[in-house]
Amino acid sequence: MRKDSHSIETFAAWALALLWLLPLAYSFWSAFHPSEYATRFDITAPLTLDNFAKAWRQAPFARYYLNTVMLVSLVLAGQLVIATLAAYAFARFRFVGREVLFGLVLVQLMIMPDVLIVENYRVISALNLLDTIPAIALPYMASAFGIFLLRQTFKSVPNELVEAARVEGASSFGVLWRVFVPLGKTTYIAFGLVSVSYHWNNFLWPLIVTNSVESRPLTVGLAVFGAPETGVDWSVITAATVMTMAPLLLAFLLFQRQFVQSFMRAGIR
Amino acid sequence: MVAAVMSATEPKAARRRNWAVSVNAWLLLLPAIVLLATFTHYPILATLYHSFFSLGRSGPAEFIGLDNYRYMLDDDVFWQVLRNNFIFALATVPTSIALALLMAVWVDKKIVGRSFLRLAFFTPTVLPMIAVANIWLFFYTPDYGLLDQFLKSLGFSGHNWLGDPSTVMTCLAVMVVWKEAGFFMIFYLAALQSIPPELKEAASVEGASRWYFFRRVTFPLLMPTTLFISINALINSFKLVDQLVIMTKGGPNNASSLLLYYIYEVAFNFWDTTYAATLTVTLISILAAVALTKFVYLDRRIHYQ
């Protein structure tokens, strides 16, 4: 009786898991087979890379890749530096206005740049940055979430380590660089993975502020490429879709545990 | 006399030191403050400010008080997208939570292929919404799409899933549940792993059934996690609109449009930025209300009980 209920559960869990993988499996099927097999499932269907070659020829995906990589690196580098400095100040300095400032930082956790598209567009336009990669990155550069995570990490650094570094003659920056940053490694990795996935996948804001091949990230490029009015073949669109998600998917498969733990830390805050 | 001089100089030195510390701290915070002020605080205030002005397409923008808000309250589309948003939240939040809990309970046990199951459930989380929308769009394509092909093989006729106001929301909700459930699963999994195993042993000694144990022990212990996930899912349902751009453009006839998507349309298709600001004020108020509930209810009551 008990054993039966266990095997039923195992069966149900597997059925759900296979169902869950179906959309992804299907996109791979369609991307790697000639278009006449898009909805015909025949195990003997020939494999092909034609769809990828066609997508690559029909739209400047190389440039989109480059744009996304530049965007993601710019955002991450900016976020890490800015959040490290701010978190250090919040965690280790007592100064006038600390609580108020921290409260102002937390406002961004509640009202994210994603919903302030109308006014942020005005700001970016006033700065004369429309249709550039920095325009996509700037609203996200000061990450309240990053500041919050790093502040918590820095607060748990034992005082003895700080004192020891001071005795050795380290300056404020020296202490930050040699004590706090190395001890924050796991937080940096968690924050970095979440940030990269978020900005690799982000769509609405880049769609609004970009308008040319030179600044469009992959997600926007894919949307432009796959729009129904372009009449591109379905199999070619799935190939482009697979290309868009492949780097993150691959990274996830390689570093599963890191990803899951990072997303969890990010969610819990 | 000497003592008096010393006590007068000491606070001065201390004050100077404090001042130096403050300056240091403010300098460290400067980049963050400038960017947050430019892209979060100023836009919030500017949104509110612009919502009181006319667009000024012919001539300068004029202060018109609450006219934009009056217009909003008379705007049928506004009410429809707001209703859609709440229906969408009601459809996706409980479903993805229930599924997430089920998944977490399964992969928490010693089950055959546990790591494969975890992988399968979590993978949709790391995919771009825009790629997901592309894949699912093809599922729902009339006649040629996978869903119709499957139904046809069972003898049903084709259906325009995304073109029919009565099915479009369900189709989008199914896709979002698929994308989000695995993400919520990991929070339940972490919570399940923190439940002391002695509880389970004690319950099995008492002869309690698994279902009874789940209902009376596990589920109540997971309550903070459930509330936490509900609020996050609720916020997401107001933020996630990427799929609409690809799949329906809010159609047919605004049947699938959500508040943020409507803001996007009003601002960047109709270029009515002051009305878009008015709509944004509504969205910000909703998000602030949710965040305050979270703060009061979750952070205070649940964690410290």
C-alpha cells in the first residue's frame, strides 16, 4: 500500500517534469530539424544547422550578441563598484542622515525602474543618450538590492579583522579592498549571477530606448526578427530563440547549484 | 584652567573627526545617491507632477488639476486592464504556489531522479520571457500550432486561442505559471529542509498519516514562505508584460492587456505622456500598498511570531 502510493507519486513527479521540459525540448526539435518537420515528430528526421545559419544571415545576431554582452558587463561592473562603496558606508560608518539615506535606497526595492518607463525615458532623452547601450544600463546601475545584500554581508565582518588591517597601516580603501571585498565573495557571486540573468533577459526598457542595430540587445533583436509581419519561417525563429537563450541555459546547466542558491538569496533578501 | 582648555579642545577634535567620517561616508555614497535620485526618486516625483498637467500638443503644457484622473476614471480601457491585472494575478498566483509546493515536496523526498526533476522544474526560470513567449506563441497558433495539431488528432477542430477574448487570458496564465512555479519551488524547498526531522519521527510514532502531518504540521510551518511567495508573485504579475508585446499586443480588444502594458502603449504608441504618468501613479500606488502590506504583515508579524 505504502509502496504503491510512492510509485504513483514518482510517476506523477516524472510526468510533470517531462511536461515541464516539453516546451524547451520542442524548441530544440524545431531548431535542429528542417522546417517540414516542425510539427512532424519522426525520430529519423535529419538533423541540420541550416536554421541557425539562416537566422544568422537574415539578422545581425553577432552584433546583438556583442550589444548584450556589453550591456550586461557594463551594468554588472557599475553595480558592483557603486554598491560596494555604498554598502561599505552604510555598514561601517556612523554619520548624519544614515537611516534616512538607507530608507531612500530601499524605495527602489519597492518601485523598480521597470515601472518608471515614462519618466526615465524623459531623463534619458534629456541626457541625449537615447538609442545607446548606457541608456539601457543607467537606470539599473545603482542597485538597491545589491547595496542591501552587501551591507548585510559587510556588517557580519568581525571587527578584529578590520583592526588588524588598520594596525598594519591600511587606509579606509585599503581595508575595504583587502578585508571586506574578499570576504564578500559568495555575495558577489550570487548578486552577479542574478544581475547577469536579469539583464540578459530584460526586454521592455531596452525595447523602449533602443532603435537601431548598434544598440539593440538580443531580446529586442529577437522580437524584431520574429515579428509576424516579417514572415520568417517558424523553424528559423526557433533557431534564433535557441541562440538567445543558449548562453544562460548552458551556464545554468554547468553551475546549477550556484544558480539556484543565488536566486534563492536574491529572492529572500 | 588647563583642564577647562583640554575639555574644550577634546570635543572639538572629536567633532572634527566625526565630520571627517561623515564626509568620507557621503563621498562613498555619492555615485549611488546621484543615480538613485536621477532614475528613481526624481522620476517618481516627476510622474506625480506631470499627472497634473495637460499634454500641450498645441502650445505649452497647462496645469489642469485632477482632469487626467477624471479622464482615467471614465476610461473603460483603464478599468479593463486593471480588472485583467487582478484576474491575471488571481489566476497565476495560487496556481503557481500550489504547483511550487507540490514540486518542492516531491524533490525534497528520496525520489528516483531527484536532481533531474529539480532541473526540469527550475529551468524555465532562467529563460528570457521573450524567448518563452516565442515558443508558446507557436503552441497556440491556430490550426498549424502544436495545441491544435494535438487536438485535431483527437478529433476536435482548431481554435484561435490567443485571438479569442474568452481563452487568451487562460493561455497566458498557463505560460506564466510554467515560467514561475520552479522559481517559487526553491523557496519552499529551503523551508522544507529547515523543518526538524524529529517532528516527522514523532508524528510517525504517533501513527499520523502523511497527509495529516502535512496538513497539521508542514503546511502551517510553511506559512511565512507562502505569504512571502504570494507577495512576490503578486508584484510580478504587475511587472511582467514582455509576453504581451510578442503574443497579443494586449488584444484582442484589450482582453489580455495589463496595466503596465497599457502605460507602455499610451506613452510610446499614442505619445500621451501625461496620461501615461497618471496611469503610472496608479501602478506605483498599488506597488507601494503591496510593499507596505509586506512590511507590516510579513516582516513584523510572521517572522517574529
